Amino acid sequence: MSISRRSILKTAARAAVIGLGTHLFPSWMPRMAFAAQAERANRDVLVAIFQRGGMDGLNAVIPFGEGAAYYDKRPTIAIAEPNGSDDSAIDLDGFFGLHPALHPLKDIFDAGSLAVIHGAGSPDPTRSHFDAMEYMERGIPGDKITGTGWINRHLTTASWQNDSPFRAIGMGSMLPGSLRGPISTLAMRSITDFHLAGRTDQLTSIQRTLSGLYSVQAPVDALTAQAASVFDTMEMLSQLSAIEYQPEYDAFYPETEFGMGLRQIAQLIKADVGLEVGCVDIGGWDTHDGQGSTDGELSYRLDEFAQGLAAFYTDLRDYMANVTVVTMSEFGRTASENASGGTDHGRASAMFVMGDGVNGGMVADWRGLNDEALDEGDLAVTIDYRDVLSEILTKRVSNPAVEQIFPGYVPTLRGILQEKT
């Protein structure tokens, strides 16, 4: 592998950041980029979970109190009202209930550390997965021009600096849209990727090459400092992976990409490497057919989702005073089931916010499921998802610059979270 200082300079210039590009590492290496040094502060780590595909909020959080207005629209896929059986809704407040597959979350709800926000979503009416996800991750519904994501704008406007390469991480092979922007962020499939998939000979070769190009022990310019950061990053991750990570309190993560993503976010939080934001995706929510009731595709996804969140909460029990988890999906599903035993693209869904700084309980501006209350046959969006994110940013993450993070929007805070003290 041939590396020159000139090629690295070109890569950095093209990226418009001090970072690392494909000239430095082979194609099978994760993409790395760096930002500015964590000042310790009294703010939460934010974990943002995106349920890609459009989650059916009406069967995840069942409005059984609607009676016929709910059950008549879903003759084969409705969840029975709470009756004590394993196939019925789990009562939350006498009107709303959790899908039985979400039972691992009930104890967290009862402990006051889980808020369930119903009728939440984006005000843009698109039913396109691609557009809806892009708008939501940009934080500017309907905008196809802005190239930055809401999390990156949060990092840009934060009053503190952070040099950690782990400041903001997206678990996966591609960087989430919410992380795109001038502040460098990191996408990685797993911590072990940074060990060059066990290719110690390649790692040694890269380290020798970098040592020859730069005086990493005493960096004097930005690019040399960057090289030093590479060594630091490799060393930190080597130490993390050298120890077989054992979740605490017998927490058991699903052995899926979602479960492993949450597990590694938990590991980075405990390692205190400067993580501020972690993003994890879970797909499979596009249930046009075979959705099922208490058995079927939706139930499987909800089980994986709940098991992952519950394991994360249990594993980080001693850290959850300083961690806030938020979940979102690009849209919900139609109020009525379709002829294929599924649901089609709709409007509002449900969000979950978890952490010890949460005012637990149900949050809804509920208009009902009668035809006159629906939005073209779908559950209407009555809580803008940016209201939820804005409250997290101001109350838990200590960034009041919501007018820059969500330009043109004035949020309504819903009392979902406690002020950070």
C-alpha cells in the first residue's frame, strides 16, 4: 500500500474536514473522521434509535379505549384489550396499552423512566420512505436542499468542544443523515472493525507507514495531530476489544445488528471515551402484508426492539441518570388494515423516550380514530417529533439553540423530561 503526504492532504481538502479518507486505509476499513475534546459537563449522552420502514404505532401502543373505532378498522390484526392473557394489550393508563411483545418495557414504564408519545411524527404529508426519512433526519420537513442533519447542527451549535473520535457515532456501514454536516462523525459496523478484522500484519504496516510520515509523539501541525489521533483511536479500541465485554446485571442483548449496536454503544458509554451521541437503526417495519396481531412480522420486530431497549436500560442501570434514549420512525401506518392482512403507509406513529431523567407515562394530544379525526384515513400527527427532540436538547443535553437546530420551527415542550441539575 503506497501512501504519500500529498495524497492525504488531497483527501483532507476534499472532505473539507481534518479527517481520514480512503487513501489512508484499505476499502474494508471503517470510515473515520474527527471532531474537537470532550469537556466534562453535566449533560446526557443521547442515543437516537430510528425504526426504518414506518412503525405501526396503533398496534405498538394500542388505543383500546377507542373501542369499535379501533377494532372495526382492524378485524384480523387488532390487539385485544387488556384481559390478563398473554395475547392482550398491556394496560398503561386505562386507555392505551402496549403490544404484548413490548412487555420488557413495562417495568421501565412503571419505574417512571419511560415516556410513550402517541400521535407523533413529521408535519410533512409524504408517504415516501426516502423523503420522510430524509426530512426527519434533516430536522426540516419538506426541505430537500439542506445538507446537514439535526444532530450535526446540534454538535455545531454546542457551546463546548470535543476532540474525541467517538463524539458522535452511527452504528452501521453508512452514516445516518442526522449525523451529516461539518462536524466530523463516525460510522462503524462494530468496534472490532477497527482491528482490521484481525489483520494484525496490516495494522502493523499502517502504523509503521504513519510513523514514517509523521512525528506522532510531538505533533506540530493539524495533519500530524490527526495521525496521532489515529494511533490514539486504534489504541483505545484495542483496549476495549481486548476485554470480552460483559453486560451488567445479567442484561442480555438480542443477537441482531440492533442488539449488538446497542451493546457497543453501552460499552463506549462505560469506557468514557467522549461519546455524546450514538445512533442505532432497526429496520423491518414496512408491514404491508403478514403484519399479524400477536404473531407475525410486527410482533417479531417489536420483540427485538423491546429486548434491546430493556437490555440497554438494565446494562446501564448505574448510568441512566446521564443517558437519554429516543426512538422515532419516518411515519406510521394506515388506521385500517388492508386486504393482505397488513397496513400501508400512514401518518402519525409513536415515540419512546427512556432514561432516569424522563417524566414517565403516556403523552398524547389524542383526537380519536373516528373518520372525522383522521388525516386522509390515517392517525393525525398531533405532536411534532421536533417537540420531543427539542425538549431533550434543552433539558438533558444542555443545548438551547433549537432555532438553529430546527430552523423556522418553534417547539412546544410537553413536559416529557426533567431539567438537568
